[in-house]
Amino acid sequence: MIELKKLNITNDPSFLSDKSGLDRFGEALLSDIQYDVSKNKRNVFKRIDRAIKKYPNVPQFKNALMSYYMINDDHEKGYKYNRYILKKHPDYPYATINLAAEYVQTGDLDEALDVLGSDFSIAKIFPERTVFHEDEVFAFYHVVACYFLAQNDPGKAEDILDNLKEINGQHFKLEILEEQIFRTTMMMAVDRNILDSDLSDDFEGNYTGEDPDYIPVYHNKEFEEHIYQNDIDAYLPVVNMINDNDFESSDLILPLQHAVKKYPQFSEAFSSDRLGQEHINFHIHAIICLCYYKVPLALKHLLEFIDQDSGFYEFYIGDLGEDIIVPAIVKQTQELDELAEFTCNEGVYTYSRALAGSALVNAPIYGDFSMKTVESSVAKVLDFYISIEEAEIVDRDFLGLFVSNLVDVNLKSRLDKIKKLYDQGKVSKGIAGTYQEVEEDTNYGTSQNYHKPLPNSLEEFYKSINKKWNW
């Protein structure tokens, strides 16, 4: 992407209009139509149609119609119309860029490469041009970055992102591309399809603890029967049982043990429709309750529960980890160094490691821990990863997630150690951003923390979880 520095780039708003011969009225009309298309406003289709008839030689209005089709999920019509634009206006860059985007979106990567060129040079694709508008450059290289993401190569997409930031660090496409890089990195980790060594198989975790003959023995049989037959929308009986002075708190650990030991059986039964969703969420009841009630040895069992492989994580935890497991871990923790040690253990799945890291960083929100204590344990985690000589064996995605958590709480005191990790190439920029962005967000407090204190009661917490996840 060094070629970007050699391009003659302008951000003059009139540049594109001048090339298409638009008058001032046409410029204003185009601007209004593009805005209305982006908001998918009513009657915009008719306005575009009238504009195309009035300005038949101006491809931008036709491009607005193509965008209208795409925004309304009529992709086939959008692709077809873009080919019409390319035929009518072969020198219009966006028609070529959109064609490449079509091939990337439909998975025809060889065709996309034919359009983009093996050098990925906008100057070679449009040799007659000596000057390019900034938006044209961003559009072209955004598609190139998406091509690399489709190839499961977020590293090259990150390189393009960094180069585009040097042109204009405030361009709207940067945020879109950052999100795409982040999402691709996440999906690659979940799907175990890592081609850029951002993670190795060591970070997929290992399922341990299978015991097909295990049968949990509950003290409270009513509690047992309820949690195995009802999803978390049926929470009032659980709340009432938990608040009963005779409730045996150790019953909250048994669902975690049961989930681990019988995971293959539960997974197979659910896949074959012999169990419904309401029958495999018993552990969620227990974890929600552990956010409010301290139980001996619960931390040990919570960490064993999350210390499994990626398949286990997706089956039992998924998107609920930050909402219920993080506060539960903090509630059951006495020494934060226990969590720091877990994040440094060998062979832990990336997102399991990240849950412990998130609990460590957000401990003052959910427990009686000072930020000074957090800073001490965080330093131990960062120092551990700094000390590893082989960068390729470091879980870069975990460190990206961990650094993001530190940014969320504005932990300025550890920026020096974070910079060392960046200098060593150990932090995923697709997740955490560049070090410059981390430093700026931390110093200026521009990031907002996802984590907030829990509601005052267990019943309120159940209600909030049900509302958020639409149980």
C-alpha cells in the first residue's frame, strides 16, 4: 500500500461535480438525494428517477439508484443496475469499484481480483486519471481490504486501514472498516479458521471433565426440577427459593459441574431436537444467582466451567459471558491475582481468558476492590506477556480484548506496558486499534465502559437480562 503516498489526492468537494459537468443546482440535488438514500426516505426513488432523466450523462444519480436497491436488500437488482452503469459510463470509477465489491460479497474472489488488479493499484485501474478524489481512494481500498478479509487475512486489511488513516483519520469509512476487521477476526477465532496466525490452536482450549455417568445430587429438589424445565423468563420461583433461609447455596455449583461433565450428551440431544433451549439453560439460572450470593469454592467451579474449548463456549456461554459470568466471577473472587493467573495459563480458550480479564479489570464495579489493586494485578498480566520471547505463541486476540477493557476504564498507569506489547507485535490491532488510538482514548476518556453496577436485587437483575435478550 506504499502506492497510496504517491497518489495525487484531493478532497475538493467540487472535483467530482466538475468531472461530470454538474451545475450548482445539480450538485445540491445530488447531495440531497444521496442523504435521502442513506436514510431510506420515502419517495426518494421517484426523485432519483426524475434526476436521472434530467441528467442522463451524470453517473452519480444512477449510482444513487444502485445504492437505493442495495439499502433495500434488493442486491440482485443493485448488481444488475451497476453493470448497466458500467456499460453506459465505463470511465466512472464507482461502477468498477462496485463491481469488485459485488464479487467480494458473493465470494467470487478470482473475479474480484481481475477487477482490482493483482497490484491493487487504483492508478493502474484508471490510468487516464492523474488526480483522485479522497472518497474514490477510500472506496477502492475499502473494497481491497474487504477482499483480504474474505481471504481471512485481516493483517493486510489492517495495513490498508493504517495507510488510509494517514490520508484522513476522520473519514467515515474508517469506522466501517475497523468494525469489519474486528468482526472477521472474531469469526475466525470462533470458527477455528485462523490463517494469519493471530491465534494458534493452543488458544482454542480443551474440553475436559467428561463424565457420562455423573448425576448431580441437589438438596433442594424443587430448585432442581425448575431450572431443568424452565428458561430464565420463569425466574420468580428461583428468586423465592434462593431467598428462603433453608436454601443450600452449594446447589448453585451443581449446574456448572453438570454442564461440564455431560456437555457431549447435552450437545448431542439438543442438536437432535431431543432437548429444547429451555432444558439446556439450567446453568444460566445458577450463574445469575452467583452474581448476588457468595458460595464457597464457587470461583474454582466458575473458572473450570469457562476453561473449556470453543465449542463448549459457544454452546453454553455465547454472548452472555460479559453480562452474567463476569459479575459472577467478581462476586466469588477474594484475590484478583487468581484471575490474573488464569489469564496467563497455557491452553485457555481466547474468550474464556478474556472473561477472566474483563472480570479483573471491572472488579471495582462488581465487588469491593480498589483500582490500585486492579492496577497491580493488571501489571502482572502485562509483564507476563511482555516476557514471552516468541510473539507467535502469544494470544494476540486476548491481548486485544484485554487492552480494550483497560481503555474502557481509562487505566493510564499501564500505558507504558501496553506500548511495549504493541512494539513487540503482540496486540491485535483489529480488536484494540493502534497504540496511538489506545493512548488517545485512554487519556481523553472517549471510550464508554459496557459494564455497569448490577441492579439492587436478584429479581431486578433477572428482569434486565430477560429484557435485554428478549427471553
